[in-house]
Amino acid sequence: MVERLRDAGAILVAKLSMGALAQGAKWFGGVTRNPWQIEEDKTGSSGSSAGPAAATAAGLVGFSIGTETLGSIMSPSSKCGVTGLRPTYGRVSRYGAMGLSWTMDKIGPICRGVEDCAVALNAIYGPDSRDITVGEAPFRWNPEFPVSQLRVGYLKSEFETGDENRKAVYKAALDALRTTGAKLQEIELPKLPAQSLRIILTSEAAAAFDDITRNGAVNQLSGQEPFDWPNSFRSARFIPAVEYLRAQRARTLLMQQMDVLMRSWDVFVSPAPGSASLLITNLTGHPAVAVPCGFINNLPQSIMFTGGIYDEGAPLRLALAFEQATKWHTMHPKVDWA
């Protein structure tokens, strides 16, 4: 990916912070702060791609690269008010990247706008003979495709939860989306209990870092709470192989159910983060785009567009239409560089 960016003319200027072993905003140098609330920020910028999202939002870089296993492009992009693209699993080579979950890891761009994401993806996608999961499939991007011809579903119930401020932000976002010509129809996700399949990620992550669990180096990480990686790695050794294999078989059923669903839709829309679709589509490998859609208490909120396997073009097209119909992508945090 780095080679392809350079070949495309990108000027690579920095390696940015990430959460320790790809979790959260805490790393050995401290906590990556959200540029929208630098002074008050106690939780950081969220997700293992915290640095790329925060740096892009603050204008430190023109765009950045993040990784996602279970939300680490979508979540920090949402919290920092930038546009994140999680490509289809097997779209971008992961050669040279730290592995967390071999069957779930993905690499994608974090930018200030939708078209930048399309340009960046176009530069980095495709097989390289070094990551054998990458498929030979074209990236079709047509920013002029009529939005009215897209089959668009939305997870209505997810937009109607939370307090009045949240409901108001998402109502306004859906109203703006409808002005683009998009015809939204309510859909439902497969009923298979996807939360039970999280042991796939936990098991694979524990295997990826088993050496440091065995030699005690994992004890040096500052995060040692019950749900931090060190304790996840330790407890995952008690997950039976039978359960991991059964979870993978159930995952295949989930993939089949999502394939049936997406035969009827080009894109579906959901809140970001917090949508049940986030876990499901990270398990099934579907691509998604998160773009800012408003503010609550001076912090960005985002909306997510999910497409079919190897079809990033459709969610990018609808996200671009939403971006053009709103002002949120033009709003940036005021950072004091003194």
C-alpha cells in the first residue's frame, strides 16, 4: 500500500498514533486527543486509527490511512468528524501491516471528503501477490451516477433511539438525504445473533499476540482492565477450538443472509457508530463509508453508508450526494498551534 501511494504521487509525511495493539486511543505516548475537544478530552479520539482520524480532522495531513477490524476506521472518523472508507475485506493488501484478526482486518483511507476517499482507494486497491486474500475485482466509481437510480434501504429503528438531540440530528440527516433524490425504504438486518461471533476476533487476536502473552511482555501495556487486550489475550486461551469453528460456520450463515439482503439493495444507511450493522458487516466483509452529519454538544456525529461486496462505488456515490447537500464536511476544528 505504501509503495502504491508513492507511485501515485502521495507525499508520505508521518506515522501516526494508534491505540496499543489496535484498541482505543491510549498508546505508549499518552492518549490521542480529539481535535474538537482537546482540553476536555478524556476518552481520546476513539479506535485504533485514532491518530489518522485526529490528524486528518486537525488538518495536519491531507488524508491518512487507517485499519479496521471492528470499527477502527468508522469509529474514529465519526468521532473526529472526517470521512472514513472501510473497503471490502480483501480489497486492499495488508502486506507489512500488523495483523490482529486475519479474517477481519481491513485497510482504508480517512479523508476530509468523499471524493478524496475514492481517489485514495483507487491508488491502493488490488492484488499484489503478497496478501493472498486480495481479490481481482475492479473499483467502479461514477460520481455522476443518478442517486435516484440507487436502491437505498435504511435501518429506521436505529435512527429513532437515544435522546431528543440525537433524534433531531439524524432526522435532519435523513431529510437532507432525501433531497438528493434518494428513495429510502425501511429494511431489517439478519436476525442471527452476531454478538456471539465476537469470539472469532478475540481468538484470532490472542493467537496473533500469543508470544507476548506467554513471555509476559503483555504485562507492560498500560491498559490492564478486564476488557483491555492483555486480559482478552489471557482469557481467550480458554475458548475451545470447537466453539471457534462453530462460530466460523455460523459466520458463513450470516454471510449468506447478508448476500440475500444485498441483492435487493445497492446501499443501506445507518447511524455511525452504534449501529448493529457495524459488527455484522465487519464479519461479512462489506464496505462502508462514514461521513459527518451534524453536532451534539459541539462534537461531530456521523452517518454510515454500506454497500455490497466489492462495490464501494455505490455507498461512495450516495455519501457524496449527502455531502453535497449538507455543510458538515466544510466545518473543521479550530486548533491553536501556538
